[in-house]
Amino acid sequence: MSLNDQEHLEKLRSLLQHHAHRYYVLDDPEISDGEYDWLMRELEAWELKYPEYITPDSP
């Protein structure tokens, strides 16, 4: 995995955490459920490909 891939993975996790907080805590979502699901599927695909980069804070 390249450094750019690692940075993308970190940004994706951060983005998902942000949107989960907006949805579940603030009850003020910024994106649709479908968009969130798409981002989550992207993260899951990355983590399947690179399981060594799964972190405890991964959504």
C-alpha cells in the first residue's frame, strides 16, 4: 500500500466518523444514507484488501 493509499484510508475513516456523529449524535445528517453506505462499502473493500491496516477506531 502506498502512502497516498494510507492517507486515503485515514481520510475515509475520518469522513465516516464525522458523518456518523452528525447522524447519530446531532441528528443533522449532511449526506444521504445511500452516500454513507457507499463510503462504508469503499472502506470495507480497502480493509478486505489490506487487513493489516484495520484500526480499532474503524467504523
